[in-house]
Amino acid sequence: MVVGVLALQGDFEAHAAALADLGAQPRRVRVPVDLEGLDALVIPGGESTTISKGIEREGLDAPLRDLVATGIPVLGTCAGLILLGREHLGALDVASRRNAFGRQLQSFEADIDFEGLGPMHAVFIRAPWVEEAGAEVEVLAEIDGHPVAVRQGNILAVAFHPELTDDRRLHAWLVEKAKVPAR
Ligand code: GLN
């Protein structure tokens, strides 16, 4: 199983390690040809503006939209959540607020309750939250009433960094979902 990790900027190594732990083969995605034959995709954190410029520069915008539309499982983390949303790729029907937790809380850790999975320790780094979500979006975790994990069909997007803890449950969701082809 080959899982692409968008590697224009941000956290390839930690995602790659998490995926390798689960027996999947991670692949750096930098140009459109890297998307060929993927079973699943990770859009990692970083700076959404920088990654978005990279997507434009490399001609990845349309190929990424097309790939996500095929129904392959996608995990977006932090900036990845922003990039999947309405303002960018438009695959996830959410508007997000960047750096939503403010200056005092640039980075923090929190124990959240993740729908269907239970308690989860989460690392937030200049994290967004979901400001508005469409009817098809399921909220899976919140902090103070602000959604920080959402799912819409084949897309799971979280405002935190699951690759920075030893908890592999979200990457496992991706890998397990990739084993059952979308119909
Ligand atoms: N603050 C970043 C942005 O707005 C996201 C931070 C992250 O991915 N850790 O793009």
C-alpha cells in the first residue's frame, strides 16, 4: 500500500514514520506524477500559504482535486485541514480560522475526546479551528465548542498533529480505509 504525503513544506518524516509503523509505504508528493497509483494521501501541517503557493507552482491543484474526488482516503492535519477546505482545494466543506487559538496559545497540548475513538492526547501548533461546516461534515472532536476534527466521506481532517505523538489511530484509520476500495 502506497500512501502519498504532500512534501512541499512541512512534516514529511514524522508522517512517513507513522505510516511505516503501520506497514504502509510512504511516498513524497512534490509533482503531479507522484500522485499516480496512490492508495491514500496525507496533507500535512506547515504553513498553508506556503504550501498553497507550492501547489500552484507545481501544477498540483487540479490533480489533487481530481485524486481526492476519486474517493481515496485522505488525512489532513493542521495546515492540511485548511488546504482541504473551501478556501483552497474545496474538497472539505469547511471554512477554517487560521491561528485560531491566539497568541497565548501558539502551541499547546490537550486531551480531547475523539468521536468513535475515545480520549486522545493532541498537539496543537498555531492551529486552526473549523469556523463553519456544511451539512455533510461530521464533527469528531471539539475544544471549547470549536471543531478540531472533522470527517466528510473519505476525508478526515484534524487541527492538531497526530504524527507528533505515538498514537497511530488516525493514520491507522487512513490505512484501514485504503484497504477497502471506495465504490
Ligand atoms: N498556522 C498554520 C497555517 O495557518 C498552520 C500551522 C500548522 O500546520 N502547524 O497555515
